[in-house]
Amino acid sequence: MAGMKTKKNRFKTLSFLVLVSVLFCVGVAMANETDKEKKMFMMSDAEETAVTVNGAGEFAIKIKSNPTTGYSWAVQEITPGDLVKFKQVKTEAPGDREGSQPPLLGAPTYEILTFEALNPGKVEIRLKYRRPWETDVAPIKTHKIFVSIEPL
């Protein structure tokens, strides 16, 4: 009788672990689907880039940065302003796709600026690379992104 209870407990434990594993896999798959919906564009060292976004929704600009020096990218202007809305910026260290690791001191990282395309049309996004507290100093870099938002 004691052997039967042990087998039942093992079966329950194994069933529970299988269920947890399946739920974990489903959660990861759903998270990956969400990431696929956001279009990511890697910026080069050039001062201008052109990208095309198909339909409304989120898209992101990934650009090299070094925030431990105090410099960061910021949106200077979006023209016209009714086609695209700036949502957020986050820092991603090389090899850290989740943005969970703090950047190493002095090491280059990436900043990911997320936008939402609201309507079809052509937009110019101007970014500036500067220290936020140095308001009377010109940015050390700028980047123009020409976005063409195509209707679905």
C-alpha cells in the first residue's frame, strides 16, 4: 500500500512539472510573437537613414550609445508630429537581449527607441546625442531617420 502512495505522489509531481513546463513554453512563445510584431531597425554610423514601416503599429530604432559617459540619444523633433508618436527608450548591453544587465562602465551599448506609427505618410525623426544636463551645449552627434509609413 505504501508503494502505491509513493507511485501516485511521483505521478502527481511529474504531472505538475509537465504542466508547468508546458505553460512556460506557451508563455515564451507568446512573448516571442509580441517581439515579432515590433519592427526593429538597426542604425548605422551614418548621419541619415531611411526606413519603411508597413502599416500602423510599433517600430523601434536601435542605435549605438555609451550611456555610462553621460551621453544618450533623445528625440529632438518629429515632423510632422501627427504620424508618429515616441513611446520609450531603453538600453541594451551587447549580448543582453532583455535589457536586464547594467552596461559595463565605458562599454558601448545600444539604445532602443520605440515609436508608434499612427497614420500612413512620410516622417522625419531627428535624434540628438548629448548629455541631458548640458542644455547650452550642442549635441556631439545627430541622426535623421526618414520614415515612410505605408498603408496596409
